[in-house]
Amino acid sequence: MNPILFHLAFPVSDIEQTKDYYGRGLGCDIGRETRHAVILNLYGHQLVAHLTDEPLTPQRGIYPRHFGLIFTAEADWQALCDRAQQQQLQFYQQPKRRFPGDVTEHRTFFLQDPFYNLMEFKFYAHPEAIFGSHELAAIGDR
């Protein structure tokens, strides 16, 4: 099977600020753009930021809406974490280790872009926890 790419569209209120945050800040390549939208390459996945006139407001907590990546190499997760810190991006939740000692143990951090979109970046200690381990009922915070 050929590679399949993930696509996500999300709201923003300023295209130039979006390009700065995602391009300079996160290291995304900037793709096609119009006055109303810009395509971003986030580690080979397509994000499309669409300009909206609707008021953008922060949500309370990380649920129900956030998006992000799961790294398969801890060094790659750490490199992005280091970049976010060096670029002084706003951390919604600081880097931490969740559920240490469990099959679902993972390193995680959350960023909040200037438009209140939350992004989570993870690395699982046990890859089978990404999709498997059906015997475990826990998803998210306990």
C-alpha cells in the first residue's frame, strides 16, 4: 500500500501569524496559500489553516478537541520539544511522562497556537499501546 497522509483543517484569524507560528515555530513547510487559507506540511501530513471571522475562544482543558502527532522515536519527540522551547512556543501542558510503568506510558506535551488550537505530541514507551492493548480500558486522564 502506498503511504496515506492525514489531513486536518482548522480555524485561524491571521494567515501571516499562522505561517510564522507553524513555519518558523514548529518547522512546517509552507505550501499553497490564498488570502483565506494556507497549507502546512507537518511531518508529511497536510494541515490547512482557514481564516474565520468567528470569534476564537480557548477551550477549558485538553478535551474534547486537540490534534497532534505520535512519534515512533523518542529522540524525534525530544527534538520537537526542544525546538518548541527554543522558539518560545506557548506550552498548554509542559512535557511530562504519563502513566509511568503502565503499558500506556508515554511522554507528552501540549502546545497552544495563537488561535487556541491545542496540539499534543507523544512518544509511547510501548508501541502496542498506540492502537492495541484492548484489555486496558483507560483512554486519556484517569
